[in-house]
Amino acid sequence: MNQPTEAFLTGQSASNAAPNAVTSPTAAGRPLPHESARLHVAGEAHYIDDLPELAGTLHCALGLSPVAHGRLLGIDVAALKAESGIAAVITAADIPGTNDCGAIVHDDPILAQGTVHYLGQPVFAVLSADRETARRVAARAASFLQIEPLPAVLTPEAAHAAGSYVVPPMRLQRGNAADAVAQAPHRTSRTLKLGGQEQFYLEGQISYAIPREGRGMHVHCSTQHPSEMQHVVAHALGVHAHDVLIECRRMGGGFGGKESQSAVFACVAAVAARRLGRPVKLRLDRDDDFLITGRRHCFVHEWTVGHDDEGRVLGAQVEMVSRAGFSADLSAPVMARALCHFDNAYWLPHVDVQGFCARTNTQSNTAFRGFGGPQGAFAIEYILDDIARALGRDALDVRLANLYGTTQHNTTPYGQVVEDNVLHPLIDQLVSESAYRARREAATAFNQNSPVLKKGLALTPLKFGISFNVVHLNQAGALVHVYTDGSILVNHGGTEMGQGLNTKVAQMVAHTLGVKPERVRVTATDTSKVVNTSATAASTGSDLNGKAAADAAQQIRTRLAQHLSERHGLPADAVRFADDQVHVGELALAFEDVVMGAYMARVQLWSDGFYATPKLHWNRETMTGRPFYYFAYGAAVSEVLVDTLTGEWKLLQADVLHDVGQSINPALDIGQVEGAFIQGMGWLTSEELYWHPQSGKLMTHAPSTYKIPTASDLPEAFNVKLFANRNVEDSIHRSKAVGEPPLLLPLSVFFAIRDAVSAVGSHRVSPPLRAPATPEAILDAVDAVKAAL
Amino acid sequence: MNDLSPRPIRFVHQGQIRDVSGLPPTTTVLQWLREHAHCTGTKEGCAEGDCGACTVVVAETDPATGELKRRTVNSCIQFLPTLDGKALLTVEDVSRSAGPDRLHPCQEAMVTCHGSQCGFCTPGFVMSLWHSYETHAEPLPRPALADALSGNLCRCTGYRPILDAGEQMYQAPRVTMDMTPVRALLSDLHRTGAASLVYEGPNAACPGAVQRFHAPRTLSELAALRAARPEARLLAGCTDVGLWVTKQFRDLGEVIYLGRVDELQQISYSTSPSGAPCLDIGAGVTLEEAWSTLSEAMPALREVWLRFASPPVRHAGTLGGNVANGSPIGDSSPILLALDASVVLRHGHTTRELPLHAFYLDYMKNAMQPGEFLQSIRVLLPNAAGERLRAYKIAKRRDSDISAVCAGLWLALDGDTITAARLGWGGMAATARRAVATEAALIGQPWTEATLRRAQAALRQDFQPLSDLRATADYRLRVATNLLERFWLETRPDAPLPAAQAQVWPATC
């Protein structure tokens, strides 16, 4: 089930073969397993905690602030040191360099100094030869700390009311929204709460720092952003970037949670390792991981929207308030992306969207797959849902009435033209293949005869912009080494967190050199190899690093072709690389023979490669420009069954059609689409974050209390397909990024639930359903609908 | 037993008998694997038995049948001494079972179905799949497979490819792990050390102190030990007490482990003084065995069984532990209250029987006296035509979630009239408790909508629940009254609704 149509893929990749490159079958476009799959299943894939420990390794645990806000008057270091088994204590005073690991704004202390800003903030570190001993002492942090409590701001609403933000407010405007709303035939407004989400990478945060000679420091770090870790560690140690090496073979999941937030652990481990001259491992317990690190921002949306009789939005005035937490972290770019995705798939002539990153005494929120995009798009989908109910129309028809056009009504509020809008054919295909209209009628008939259980159905589309909103981040490098036995080693700046980046990069290198993918191995990410890298984030991993690696491979191929053409006296274009061989005219040579020959002829068999995404520009002040190289599209239909007595629900069926351009690896892409769907469904339904209303302690701090989906939450029918397409831009293999966009697909689940609740009132009342739609939230909405009838 | 001298923990691992000493008794199986045996295939994801990355299989000889029983458990919360006399199987063993440089069909299927992405949860899934493969000759239907995997969290794949792998692993030629060497080593262990275990090691919670761990083998031995050491901590399945150590760093003091007493692991049928059929469930019977037996006798309990924690937790945790622990949100007690269960408490040679509703005194307080322990649970089986029984669980997630509210609801009807009622509730008060006023509002009344509404009003008098991270007080009360309505809809004399029309997770009735 759910396998893409292979004929389409092989056909596409063959027809798209670069001239002079390869003929089918090529390494690109094949549904190869993940490069580490065999290691994963055997338990032989090494994560950082699996690396053999060096002699003398000390284990580190963090002492956390027991209060949400307070003046740090003292740390009883002597008492901590006196604890049995404690080898050392590290506080802010021990940091030789700068006590900061902030990603953009420098407001993120490594260890608290002067003030504690949230319950869970690391204040000190203890070290022991035994991890459990360190944890046991650290767990009693409160008894070693002297803190004078200060009033804490625990909700984004309270911070917004106080005008307290981590970065200045932002505003994205087009036209005159106020006038458009005022003059519209109909108006709708609402305040809506949308919850945050914990990344819940299965491998918790971990860093293992090993002091090297001189000022050197080698840190094995589970991170999406080795270069940033290199910089923050260098600053913390007061050394140069060239003194610090960050290495990451793989992460056990990242999802954005290891982009900036791996920094504090890398820094503490490195500082301790420098102080003690011994290797230091800092592996977090799950609860501490939840209490220390931030996650997806929860949002409070408030809007007034004007629309016409067809449901077309004429003007929208929106205020978005996010829970930024105590520091800026990545809250500003997250909000920028939320504002830029408020349009989702729709033409909005007059828009005024404001974004406020509210400063709260809670964990500093950060990147999470989608990076604000899902939160922004959620608002417009909710608005269209409200409009549909106000007009008594099917929400799908209102969505269709608002879709971006292809030749007109195709400019986003920030001024980028939507150049390759495939939403119309994509949705048409999905509506037809999912039998949406017939199932709508069936659901209506079912609901008439079902007093307790109600069915709901929704189709939501998505358009997601691909590129970092910050232009200079859109660059990448790679190294490709060809050894004399014909094996190939690749290193690039991206990181492997399960998404299959290394597999895709290896496929593109193999594709470029016309060899079988088994020849290619990708090594650990290492800041001493490819430098000044960007985070593996914003879905750009394959786009950037795949291009850079292909560039390096292309240079080697060109040199080999040049060498062969000289040797055989044929023009370079008579040399073809295909089928794991090199064809020179009529001659077919084994790749390894060609390589050995080239080596003997002193041809350089390794190369660097570089890529910078073209066409991008962005004005942060006016919030206009072309922040995205291209857009990815998709749509999903979800059908749910809701129990109106309890609020329990079940996903009956989901049909997905998603655009990945021309896929490099359809199996991995399907995996990303399905994984994002279920993960996003968790965000909108069962995954609820609960901070204690008085203490500010995050009470949902482990899988016992924070509920991500399980296998039973998968719908009985889950039909996931890739849309037949290729990127109009010259992306790697004409593919499209796939990490984040499909996280918007399960908006259809939320709106199907809302549709089912709405059936309680025969769709005359718009249910005030908040997210996550827990059984309690659903029952609240059911009761509100009943009360309004 | 007091004269037993301490000895090492002895268990089978990778074809050898391991003798372990010098480690704290609260060392977890996972810590031993990763930090001492350097077997790093098994991962730590949460250290509380909720994610399954640490799933291993424990094999032991069934004393009744002599067969080798294999169960998945969460190694992150199992203390190492609980392995004494057993065999530990991990992902490394599964890999080896297919031969050199080959993968087991469950692993191969995970590769070809693209069932791993980041790979960190994968060894745990492999163990659950392998256990399913070894215990079922045919592929499980997908919903049953999903239930079998409900203790394994994956954040990457969305599970579809893993369920596919669970089907596809049967397509390859069958590879059965040769358990002969394990059996031989286990019988060696039993010959040389079948006796009770007393293990001593450093107390991790109390530097410098020694902690003692007893694992008696017989009921009388246990009773004498318990009477002599009333302050010792009783340990059954480790599924809660394990977290006291891994998360709360509590000092357990001296530990008496019940898991090696064969007599506590038996289920027998008997007759009550009133002539009703009864089930006697030993306090050491696992949740999985207890609930499967209960559900077989009373199909209405099946859905709560499947939703109760996860297979690895149910394989380790015991019904006795769940009852004696007395958590207000444990799922056994509300149902057992509805079944009018009683507990058999033992002190030395004497036993006494107490109705379950009299056992719970207050939050985490029960009627057990010093030196007493829970020996068994006696459950009356419904046997009259007019009886109606339902069990409902409300949580944020279907599987492996702690209840916001759990209810066991039982009525006896004579025609349309309610002659007796027992409504057990969890999540509504400081203990699991019966709704006394609601029961009174029902008894003697016809089972009509008017009676339902009066019962719902009474329920609001019975309970003043709390608000917490799982639900608000308001929701708990509303959903509880609505569950009464669901109960009425499903059991009313006039046109009862089938469960499939009243629930999204319909129980078999």
C-alpha cells in the first residue's frame, strides 16, 4: 500500500537526465532504503551515547531553577562539592568566555547569572564519574540555591497585555485591510488559542566534549547546526572557531529541537571539559529535556475578516501573539514565517497581520518542523471554515473560491509571485480520488441517523515557501572524495536526523557520476571539513547540500571526462557516465579502472562543491521580497468520527496528495509526508502542554503525561500519494523540499473534527474548537454548540 | 530465610550465565546493558516505561508447564535483581538468530518497508515485532498489531511502514530462534541456584549504605519475611516503583520482590459463599494475564484491557500491584469495584478477606496492617441474565495513557427495574471509589431516561474531582455524567444502542 507509482518516477527521472550524464536506471528517483536502515534495525547504528567512552570520562547533570522568575542570590558550591561522588561543580563564574549561547539575540545565558527566568533554567552543573550520582545531586538543586522569587509572567496573553516582547513587533501589510473589512458585505471575528508542541525526538539532547591539545575542543553533539555549536562553544571557551570541532554522525530525531537548543548542552559540556581537562558527557534525562528546552510556539490569534457572498476574503486584520518564552531564540524568524504563511493557499487582497513574540517566564520556544508556518496557516483555515458555516456552504467550496490563481490573483501579501501554482489540478485530483463529494453526502446521511457519534470531513490545501527567510543562510558546501578502488566518500554540511538526507545526497552523487549508490558513503558532519554551514532546517537540507555535493561530483566527472577524452582522442562529450560504467565512444570501462587510470595520470579525484540558492531577496523592515525560491503544495482529506458525549474521536480515513516535485527518493518522501501528517495530527489533537498556573512548572514533561500519537492513531485507510510534478526552478533533480510542508496536511484532521462537532448543531453554529482538540476541548465545543442552538 | 547469605544476581545473557554483584539493587536492566555489558543496541528514550526504545524480552520457565515464557518489558524501569533466574534477550540476539551478516525477517522487513528513519526507536520496535513473530505463527490483523506495538513510540514514520513490516515479516522463510541453549542455561541456573535470592549492593540513594533485595520463592517464605520486615518495600512489577528510582531518586530501603513466588502467579476459579462463580487472581499475576482472563469472562472489559498501559508494562506490572498501589487513576480498581471484588490480605499464616471498597481509606492509604501483604484478588463473575456491565476509559490518547476518568458500571435488572447497582470510578476522587448516592438513585427505579437524569444529578453530588494536566474538574464531572448516559443508551431495556453506535472505540459486549 501507499507505494508511489514507480513507472511515473523512473519515467520522469529518465526523461530528466542531465545531458551527458546518465541513462536509466539511475541512482536518483529510486526508493532506496535509508543508508543506515540495516544498522538501525540491528541496533548497530551509533548515537552519541553509544560511542565507547574514553578513560576518565565524567558525567554531567544540570541543577535547574525551581522557580519561574527570581533573583539568584547564591549557589552553595561548597555543599555541592561536598556531596559524595561529586568531582566538580560548574557555575556561570567558571565560563572562561561569554556566558551566552543565543542564536540571534544574545540573551540566552548558558548558566543562570543574577536572575533566573524560568522554572527549569540550568543554574549549575555537577560532575561525577557516575551519571546517576550526578543526576541525584542535581535533582536536589533547590536545596543548594538561594533565590528571591519575583513575579512571573506565565501566559502570552499576560505578556502581550503588558507589552512585553522578546523582539519588536512585526507587521505584514498589503492594501488597506481596515477599509476592506469595513466595506465588506460580511464580517467575522474571533480569538483563538492554538497550542504548542514538544519535538519529542526519541534521542534526548546530548553532548560529549573531549579536550584536545592546546585550546582544542572536540564535541560530539546531537545537533542540527554544527557550525552554530562551534561558534557558541568557541565563545564560551574564549577561543577561536578553528579550535573547536563539532561532529554529528546522526541524531535520533531533531524536528527543529536541536537547531539552536543543543547549544546550552554543548557549551556546558565543553566548559566542564576545559575546566577539568577530562572528557565530559552531558546526556539529559527526558524530564530535564522537557523542562530546559523550548518547543513549537503556541499562538493566540485574533482576527476580523471581511468577505463577500461567495466566501471570498476581501480584507483581513490579524494579530498573532506567540509564546516566545524567556529569550528571543528563533522566535523572530518563526513569527516572520507565521506571518508569511497566513495566506497559506489563498489570494488575500487586503491584509494587515501583526506578530508579537510575547516574553514569558517559560522555556524559550524555538524551531519545530514548519517553523511558524503551520501556526500562520491554521488561522486562515479557521477563518475560511467560519465563513463557510456563516454562508451555509461546504468549506471546500469556500476554500476553492479563495485559492491563488495562476495568471492573476497570484501575488502573496509579501510580494512574491506564486509562479507554479498547481493547487487547482492537485485538489481536483484529490477530490476525485478521495470521492470527497460522495463522502460528504454519506457523512450527512450518517449524522442524521446517529445521535451520539458524528462524522466530519474536511479538505485542506497547503502552499509552503522553501528557503531560509534570511537570504545568506541559503548556501551549502560539500566534499566528494573518489578513492582509487572506485569507492566514494561524501561529506557535506547537512545533518542526518532520520529524514534520509545522507541517502538522497549519496543518490545525487551516484547519479552525477553514473555509478551505483552502493559505491557512495556519507560521513559524519564535521565542522573541520565543510565549514560555515547553515542549520539543517527550513526543509532545505537536500536542496542545498544535494546541490553542493552534485556540484563537487560534477567537477570530478568533468575532470574524468577530460582525462578520458585526451587519452582516447575523443571529444569530452563522447564520454558518458552510466550504469556504473564509463562509456567512451563504443568502449565501456569499469568505473574503478577509470579512477585508477586517472590517479596514475595525476588527476585530482576529489573536489569541493558549493551552492547558493539564486533569486532570493527579502526586506525585513517592509516584509516584502522573494523570501522563497519556490513553493511546495499539497492537500489532504480527512474523515473522523466524534463521540459527542465524551469528545473522544477517531480518524477513519485520510487521503493525501503531496507535491515533492520530481522525487529523488519516493520512499523517503512518502515517509516524510506520512510522518509529518501523524506528527502534525498529534500537535492538533492529543499533544497538550500544561504549565502549572501558579508555579509555572511544565507538568507535561515526559511521555507519561505528554501524548504523541501511537500506532493505533493511524487511520484504517491512509492513502498517501505523490503528485506528478517537477520543480519549475532548477532545484536538485527538480525535486522539492519535503521536511516541513506536509506538517500542514493534518489541518484537515482538525477541521474534520470541527465539522463533526458542527453537525451537532446542523452546521448552523461555528464550534469554538481550540487546539489541541483533546477530548475535553471537543466536548467543550460540542456543549458550546448545543448552548448556542 | 533470614540465614540466607547474599549472592550475586544470576541470569542468562548472550549464551552465558552472568553473575553480577557490586551494583546497587536498583540498577536498571538498561543501565546494566548499556553501561556495564556495553550492549548499546537497546536505547533509553524516557526512563519511565512509556516510549519503548528500551524494549527487551525476558524469558523464564513457566513453573506450571515447564515451557519457556517470553515477555517484552521496558528495561529502563526493571531492576536488575528481578532478572535472577531468567534470561535476557535483546536486539543483538535477534540479529544473531538469522546467522552471520544476515538480518532476522522482522529486521529485514523493517528495512524494506522503510520502517526506520532516525532509527532510535527501532531496536525497541524490532523487539516488539520479534516477540509478536515468535508468539504468533500468522500475521496479526493490523489493529491487533497496533495494539501489540502500543508501547513503542516513533516520532518519525507515522507508523504505517512499521505496521507493514509487521505483516511482511511473515513472507520470508520463517526463522525461529533456537532456544535450546537458553533452556539449558536456565535449567543450569535452577539446579545451582533455584533458591531464593538475597542480594546486597550499595544503596544508590544513600552513599555508603548497603541495600538488600530479597526475592523469595515460596508464599510461606514471603509471608515470614514480610512479617519480620514490615518496613521493607514490596516490589512486584517495577512499573511504578521503578520510576520512584529513575525519576524521583527515592530510597526504597530494603526490598522484597514478589515476582519469584510462583504461588502468587496463579489464577483459579472458585465459588463464593453465595454460590456465585469467582476468579481468584494471585497478587503476582501480570496485568496482561489478569486482564485477558477477566476479558475472556467479561468481554465488556476488553477495550479497557487493550488500552491499559502497553504490552511491555502489562507484561511486568501485576494486578496486585495496581490494586495495592491504590492510585486514584489506576484502571483496575474502578472496574474491580463494579465487580464487587475483594482482597485477600495475609499476615504470617493468617489471611483475611476485605471488600475492595473497604480497602481504600484515603489518597494512597489502604487498610493493610504492618507485616501484611496482598495475596490475591477475588472477583465475582456476573452470572445472572439481568446483569449489565460496562467499562469505560477516557484519556487524551487511545493507547497507553493515564485515565482522566475510568468507570466500571454494573447494574442488575429485574425486568425494567434496577435491583442493584455498583458504579466504580477512577480519576474522580482521592481514591477509586463507588458512587454511593448515584447507586442509591438507581436502585429500585426503572432504567429509564428519567432515572438516568436523576442519577446524573446524584453523580454531581458524589464527586468533587480535581483539575490537573489530564483534565479539568468540570470536564471530569461532565464526562462522567455523560458516561452514565452512554451506559444507559447501551443497556436500557428499550432499544439499547450497540456499542458501535455509542463509542468510537467500541468495546465488545
